[in-house]
Amino acid sequence: MRLPLAYYGNAILRKKAASVVAIDDQVKKLVADMIETMDAHNGCGLAAPQVNCSQAIFVTCIPKYHEDELVEPGKLKIYINPKIVDFSREICILEEACLSIPGIEEVVERPFRVTIQATDLDGESFTEEFEEFDAHVIMHEYDHIHGVLFIDRIANKRKMAIEPRLKAIKKKYNPPQSQ
């Protein structure tokens, strides 16, 4: 089932997600729904807080971009209770966007390489290393489960410049509740 997205201004996006205690049918259903939602929005990653669920889960399907403009489909990956265990000092600067902040893309500086530990849907622990674009996606989704948005990682001057657009997103997707 496709789930509704949480948009900029929704408090759940600023909350640290709770750890998953058990991988039960409810978690498996959430993950399946997250995958369907990510695919429906043409995303390459989606974190549980983005679908209004404060759990430490994210999914990715990161395409591979080749120099001849060929795009190879990504491999679906599920990360439960992920932890960044290492990252490089070398920096990679790329443009990022977010399903929860539609229409805004900004240049973000992140480590070139990152190593993550997580649990998969079968309860198996794994460790993987990512570089460049893949590392950006992993860290972007990891940030979501810690209440951090990519716009928190841009220069203040840029954030001030996009503030009117952020306010418009907040107003459009999170109207004030009537009393």
C-alpha cells in the first residue's frame, strides 16, 4: 500500500526514530509499503519518518549512473537499526533532493565514503561500504532517522535564499489545524 509522505514542517521529520525491537509482520508490512511508496515517487531512498512512522528503518534502490549516460537499475536494500560505523575524511559534494521537500535541490557536502552496519528483514546483521553518490543516499536516509534534513547541511546563505520556498511547502502540506 502506498503511504502518505510527511513533508517539510511535519514534526516527525525532526524526531529521532525509535529502534526496531522485533522484525515482526507489522515491520515487514511497513517495509513493503515503504518500497511501494518509494517506487511510486521515483525515489532512490525512503526513511520510515518520511511515511509518518518514527522507526529506525530506511530502504534504498540506488541506480548506477555510467559515463555514457546509461542508467542501470539499483538493487533494493533494507536497513533496520542502521549505524554509521566509519566515514572518510575525503569529501564529496553533490546535489541532493528529498521527497519530503519537493522541488528543492541543493548542493550538500558529505564524506566520500561511508560504512554502515544494519539488520536486514531476515534479522541478519550486515556491514557495507559506499562511495560518492551511493554514500550520499545512505547518509541522507540515515539523517532522516535522526531528525536531520539535507537542508540542515547547506550553507546558511543558501538556506536563507530558499526559506520562502520552504515556508510555501510547509504551508501547502501542513495547513494549520482548526480548533
